[in-house]
Amino acid sequence: MRKSIFNVTEIFFCLCLLLVPLPSFAYDLGDYLSINGFLSQGYIHSSDNNIFGESKDGSFQLNEFALTLNSTPMEKLRLSLQLLSRDLGKEGDNDILIDWAMADYRLTDSFGVRLGKVKLPVGLYNQHRDSDFLRPMAFLPQSVYTENKRTMHVGAWGGSIYGNISLGHAGDLDYQAYYGKVDFRDDSGQAVGMESLIKKTSMQQGWGPVTSFDSENEYVTGGSLIYNLPVDGLRLGFSYFTGKSEFDFTAGGFDGKASGNSKDFVVFSLEYTGPNWTFASEYTEFTGDRKVASIDVYDGRSQGGYVQLCYHLHESVAVSVLYDVVYADKDDRDGDRLEASGLPDYFGWRKDFGTAIRWDITDRWMVRAEYHNIDGAGLGLSIYNSPSVPDRYWDYYVLKTSYNF
Amino acid sequence: MFKTRYLLLLFLSLTLAQESLAADYILVVNKENPVHTLDSEMVKKIFLGKRNFWEDGHRIEVFLQPENELHEKFIKDVLKKSTRQFKMYWRRELYSGTGLPPQKLEDDAKIKEAVASDPRAIGYIAADSFDDSVKWVRITKETN
């Protein structure tokens, strides 16, 4: 488990980015530097169950602050960096982290290379998931963009290739492929979830209390294809992600290893944007593939998807509706296997009906309100409610404001 | 036979010119740029950052108008988007680290000045602001 916010390699890379001289080239725009950013603050209140943190009492631990720097020192080279500070209940704590930091060298329209910390293209929206301004609702649909797996899926130190391929009358294709390594934080959903599983297994096996826990990602790799059809506003997507993480722990006198492989995470996407509305739908499958010491944990293959419609009543006012569903095991949608193991069957699903209204007061300032009614406690809800057992039916609402510059 | 063909070409050219004038905006590039026409699909890709290079390999430098009627009309006619959708598109590129929005300049004069001084540049101005400091590029219907 990493103790510091930045390691030496990261600091060196960022210093290189910031200290690269900005020479004058034949064209005066070679030293173009832009500074942008956004800040948001929200309030979340839930009934019956906590989500992300202590939300049953209402919580202001819901914010994002980012500073984005871009520079183009050479015609085909762009250097960019985004620093992000966020708080989402138990995760984030407003530490300043590198969201991405990369050198982007675009050789041609159909081929470019990015090196550094790159954002990962999962589904249609993962790469810009942190900017509240860009989301129709305060959270992206959790079946695909699960907050407690965000650290694993959001970005990795490594590299990617990308480009746009014209298909003539048939439209065009955006592709990306990447390989890298993810930073784990103590408070990330994956680390908290895995530590909780190891504690539970240790208790069942009689190893004793867990006294040390350390996590490290081995690699993540994957890619995405987005097909922009010749019909204006229509695009289809497919993305694939797979990764492997290892965890060392000591329980009593027993030194053990655990692994959690985010295996074969696939997302199929469809988005159609009309003059005043956007319809989006994505379908996903995912395998946790976890192991504690020599004990295989039965995770099954999760399945989920959503439909979302965002309609602009006015240029500055939009309403959205969402139906988002996820099953922990697609072969056990009713949760019979969980029930047989002594857990409530509703831990096996989460069905979320959400509705939201958003008002862009100015070009830079936005406020939103939304409500979610939920059946089920899937997606690791128990880690926010332990030692209590989460209820089946619950709801939450969010009020949020954002500013971007 | 040949005369008929030339007359038809002349008619088509005049029609295209009329269309551009009627649209109030015109597309302009640097006078050194060999391009005379661009099909509407290519213009759309250039302004959405999907086409980034001229045929000689130099990067295309795109300039935008402020959010005025001309901008709204250009974005709607050529990019088939509303001003809000266009803005959100570039914000997505910016905050995902995948692209940098084009520079926005104050008015036609600034765009002409920027385009005149940069062989890679492209922008759009009001038709009645056109002068010989820049080159007018006709927007044609998609050909490829």
C-alpha cells in the first residue's frame, strides 16, 4: 500500500512536464499554454443505508477540485497535467493527486502515442468522469462506472496508442489501447473491499486478526473502439479492460497473499444525441476473480446496464431519468447462492431508478438536484454499513453546485 | 457537349458561392494554403479535432468566433450541433486529457489577422468581412 501521495517517478515526470522549455517555432502558437479547472461541492443524504460514507446523517463529503494545464511546445507534441482533489465519503479526503500527466505525441490523424499517467477508456464516459459539469447526474451510472472501483479503472501509469480512422461514407472509428500500472490508495474501494474480505476469511479460517495489509497492482491493459456512424449524433462503443492486483497480509502468525483480478471487464455502448436530448445505454460484464491464500472466492460474473435520457427543457435547464441495474452474479440473479451462504439475497443486485434536474445558471456555473430510489444492496454496499446489514429498499438525494474555468 | 459541361460547372460554382454567401459565414485559410475547397464532412472533422493535419503534414490550427450569431449558425449548419453541444464536446476532450479546444478570438478582424499570419490556420468570418488578407475556401457537399 502506498503511503505517500506521489512517488519519486511521478514527481520527476511532473517536474519534467512543467520544466520543459517552451521554444518558439516557425509559428507563433507553439508556446500555447492553457490553464483550466473546475470545482464542485455537493450534499448527499440517504435513508436506511449509508453510501460512500456517513450519508444517513447527510454529508458534505462530496466534492471535486481540479486544475488542468496544457502546453503544446511542438507542433505534434502536447503536454498535459490535471491535478485532482476529491472527497467522496470515505474515499479521497481531498488529497491532491495526479489525475493524469502525459506527453501526447500525435503523428497523424490515425495514430498517436501518450506516455505518463493516462486516462483509461472504459465505456463512453470514464475518461471525463471526474468533471461534474460533464455528467448528466451527480454520479455516472454505477453498473458501469462503479465508484468503489474508480481507482482501478480511472487511470494508469504507462502508455496508450490512439487515433481516428475515417471509413468514408460509413463514418469514422476512434480507437485507444493502453497498458500500465495503477496506484492503489489505502482508502480506495478496491483496497477497502479486499481488506474486508481478507479479515472475513481470516476469521473463518481461524488465522487470527489481520495485522498488516499491503496492495499492489501488477498491470492493467485494454482498449476501446467507438464507431461514429454517418447518422449525426449516433455512436456505438465497445471497451475491454483486464487487470491483476496482489495483496500481502499478515493474520496472526500467518503471512499470506491474495489476488483480485479485474478480469474481462467489457462494456457495450450506445449514445444518440438529438437537438435537445441525449439517450445513452450501456451493457457490462465483469469478473472479480478473487483469491485469498489458496482459497478461491466465488465471485461469479457480474452483469449490469442502464438506460438514461437527458432532455433539455431549455438551453440552460435539463432533466434526466435513469434506470440502472447490476447483478453480482449473472447466473444467480435472484441471489439464491448468497442466501444459501447466510447472506441476504438482495446483496446480489442493485436496481436504481434516478431522476435529476440541472440548471446551468451561467456558462460556468451549474446547480443540480437528484433523487435515487434503490432496491438491493449490491456493489459492495456492506462496506459502508458494517457492522450493520444494509436494508433492501433505500433511497438518497444529492444537491450539488459546480463551477468551471 | 463541352460547352454544356462548362456551363453546368459554372452553374454549380455559382450555386455553391450563393449558398456560402446566403449562410453569412465563409471559411478562410492562409493565402499560402493550396486548399480551395473542403467538403462539409472534412470541415466538421477539423472543427471537432478529428482531422488535425493538412496534406503537407502540418497541424491544422483552428480559430473560433466568440459565441455570437455567426458562430451559432456555423456550428449548426456545418457541425450539426448546438452551441451548447459544441462547448460540451470540447470540455469533454479537455477534461479527459484527450484534446485541447481551439482558440477563441474576439472578432473577424482578429481571426483574419491570425489566419493571415499562420499558414496552418483555418477560421470562419462574416462574408462581408472578407478581404484579400486571407483565402476564401468553399464548403462543398461531402464527396468521399
